[in-house]
Amino acid sequence: CRAGAGALFEVKFFNKKCIIIPLMTHTTTHQVDNANAMASEYPEQFHVIAQSDIEKDPAALYELITNLLDKK
């Protein structure tokens, strides 16, 4: 999901695991800040990957998903 406060707290409320791809803008970093805060507080539930990392290497998202599934 993206890293809007509503989306993140809904994921937390329902206790689901989540990969966060925060929206990057030139005017604000609030989604990056939200994502990092949740991943820091709940590292087993929230995992962050930058959109720019996925754009550079689309396999990066696949690798993250695979690694998380292997941890089960």
C-alpha cells in the first residue's frame, strides 16, 4: 500500500502484514515519514521499499515478497 495515515492504521488495526511503497513528492515527505515510523515500531508487520528502487529494478519488489514468504 501507499503510506497515508489512514491506510497504515487500518492495516495495523486488522493486524495484517504489509509492504509499504511511500509516495514521493517534491513538496512533502509525510508518506516516507509515516512508512518509516510504522516499520520502526512494528518491524514484523510493516516493510518499506522505495518506489525509485522498484523503478530501477522491478525484481526488487519480487525479491522482497519472496524473502518475506520464506520467513513463514
